[in-house]
Amino acid sequence: MEVPIEGEMTAQAFLDKLRPALPPDLPCLSARAVDDRHPAPMAQLAAAMYEAKMETVPEGLGDAVKRFLEQKEIPAVRKTKTGMKPCDIRPMIYDLSLNGDALRMCLALCEKATCKPDLLLSSLFEFAGLERPRMLVTRTQMFGEKDGVFQPLEEM
């Protein structure tokens, strides 16, 4: 998140003031000052990594992920400000893999194109003809793009 502050403050002082105001399940682990002349971090956002940890892994899911990614187009319907719109989510999927009981996804997350994890998961399980298990989806990292290469947003 971006938080404008007035005056000088160390990262540690900022964290000390912020942490008591946050819910226990939403900790702030680090902070850094960004010069106002620097592009806003959220304006540089290009993609995000997610992990969907499943209670049970449906048989055949690994093969389905492989076949899903082999498609040239992945049609889906997403909700927009003006209603439901058909779209192709394939260009917005940068990576998708099954690792143990978790699906890991790197998805577009920018002004031009965004693929929400729920839309990808719905499309994947429908494509595979599998019942979608209960899962916990967590965003684990955000990336900016510099010179065509994704970099962790906190390093930009």
C-alpha cells in the first residue's frame, strides 16, 4: 500500500505506528520511503503471484493444468463496470503450476489487463471437468515491469 506522510520518519517508526492499527491477520512486514518524484509503486504494477492451497487435490489436475496452458485462447466472461464481457484470459496468464496441494499462478494485474485468480480457477476447473475443491487463495507477491522483465514491486 502507499501511505503519504508529512515530514521525515524512519521506516521503523512508521511500522511502529502502523502495526497497532492493523488486524492480527494482516501484518505489515516492511516499509520504505519513496521519493514523491519516483513513479508511484502501484502505477508500476504489472503482475501478481498467487497460491491457491487446496483441501484435496482432484485426480488428474496436473495433466489438466498442462492441457489448459496449451490452449491458444482461453475464453472467459468477466465482470466489468459496464456488465459481463467475454474475454480471452490466456495472454493474462504468465505462469500456472501445480506444486503439491497448491496451484501457483502468476497473473496480469495492471490497468490494461487483469486476470483475477477466481476467474482463472473457474475456467481451469470447468475446462478440466473437475469439481473445484475448497481452497485458500493468497497473493504472495506483486511485480512491476522494467525493460520487459518482471521485478518484485518492493525492489522498484
